[in-house]
Amino acid sequence: MTTQKMNPDEDYEFYARPENQVPQGPPRRRSRMTESFLVRLPPATLDEVRRRADEDKRSVSSWIRRAVEHELDKQAQ
């Protein structure tokens, strides 16, 4: 296993090899999600969310969940 930062091409080559596709450690289960709901954002905000999610290699939903959790943690402090 490597700990150095890889660019997308190196990342693809690394995980294309079968020996690098073996799960490490016990499986991690995601918590069950509840109902979905609609959130409307201005186009410029949505574009920025999409850009940042892509930058973090996350889905938009995952990025928004993380942002909400971050804000909730911050409020609890």
C-alpha cells in the first residue's frame, strides 16, 4: 500500500492491478439514511457545490451531508 499522493492516472493504474483491490480491514457500514428531501439552491451556489464535491471526489449528496454534519458539530461546541 502506498501513502504518497497520486494523480488520477496513477490512481487508476494502481487500482487497476488486482493485488490493490483487496479490502483492507473490516467492512465499514454506512448508517441508514432517512427520507430524502428537496433543497433548492441558486445556480451559482449549486455550481460551486458541484465543483467542490468533484474536487473532493465525492458525490454532491455526500458533500452536502458532510457540510451539514460539520455545521451541526460546530454548533454543538
